[in-house]
Amino acid sequence: MTQPTPALARVCRHCDGFGSVKVTLGGRDRHGHLRTITAHCKACHGTGTTRGRRFDSATWEVAA
């Protein structure tokens, strides 16, 4: 039994594949740990990939 081919995943052009990052807030807590927050890419929602686009050849226009 053959498996269906998954859709092609492409690197997100907004974040270049780095969908989630930790950003330091510039200080340390009382235990000496850096205070950080996590920022996610709004375009890919933190996955770093976007779905591949399928083009319909019937809608292409060719300039002559």
C-alpha cells in the first residue's frame, strides 16, 4: 500500500526558517538567570515553514 505524498514544505520567507526565537529582556532575576521571552513569526506561527504553492498552468499568461 502506497502512502500519499506530503505537501512540499518551504522555508518561510519572513523569518528564513527561524520561526521562534528567545529574546533577552536585558536583566537577570534574583537567581542570576537571564529574563527571556519567546517571539514567534506571525507569518508561519512559529513553524519556520510555509505550505508549497501549486500553480495552475491555465491561469498563466505568456507575454509575446
